[in-house]
Amino acid sequence: MDGRSEEDYWFALKKESAKIDSDTYWLDGNPSTYRWWCCDKFCEPNEEVECVRYTHCGFRDRKCSEKYQYTCKMAAGIISTPRALGS
């Protein structure tokens, strides 16, 4: 098992640099001040990478090349029909 979970996903939050304690921002350019870093045996942030994923216990920093499900920000008033994964 590679440690990935079907429940983990990218959600458009990045670290400003690959430093462990870097500030974060949203991909639409807005700053992010909210913090909920996961703290278990692998206390986060703990990697010199720029991307952040969401897990059942909080944020985790990971390489941007990792593959997870993702969420997107949509403009207010847009109605979208959910699609099954892979379609």
C-alpha cells in the first residue's frame, strides 16, 4: 500500500515555496490563512514540496505529481451535474 486513500484529494491549496513551513495560497491567487495540518506520527507540514492535499485528519503536503481526486472552485450561480469518476 502506498499510503494513499480514496478519501484524500487535492483542493487547490499550495505552499508558496517548497520549504516545510511555507505560507499557503489558493490557486486562484487568494492567500490562505486557515490551517488544519494533520498531526499524527508524521506531523505536517513535513516535506519540502509545494502541493497540499486534504485527508480525513487535515492537510498534508505532498509532491504535486501524486495522483488524487480533486475539487474545483466554481463561480457562484453555476449549476453542474456530478459525473462518475473516470467519465
